Amino acid sequence: MSKEELFNKVKDIIADQTGEDASKITMTTNIKDDLDADSLDIFEVMNEIEDQLNVKIEVEEGLDTVGDLVNFVDKQLANAKGE
């Protein structure tokens, strides 16, 4: 999966969970501040990403923007391929 495909997948999940218009979500969008996501929204986003992409996200620290999240998941997917 390319990084662009991954971004689009994550963006769609975030839009579904937060009710935000997907076209307004970019790599620099801050999940909490720009999307007014509370801890439950963030938990649901992370959970949905884990389910759909078969990765484990055990930390929210440092995953402030959509780009942070995409890069983290991209590394998880790359590590999974390397095993």
C-alpha cells in the first residue's frame, strides 16, 4: 500500500468517526485541535485503523496530526512485512 493510499484510508476512517468532511482533512490536520476530537473519538479512530489495516497502535503520544498517524501506521505495516 502506498503512502497516498494509506493516507486516503486513514482520512476516510477519521472522517467516518468524527463526522468531518474528508476533503478538509490533510496530513497536517491536528486530530484533537482541528477536528475537535475527544478521547473517545480518538480511541474509535485508532480502533478502526487497527481493525481495517491489521496493525497495533498502543500509543497515542506523538500522534497529533493525521501525518503522524499515517507515518506510524506505515512503519507498522513495513515492520509486519519484514517479519
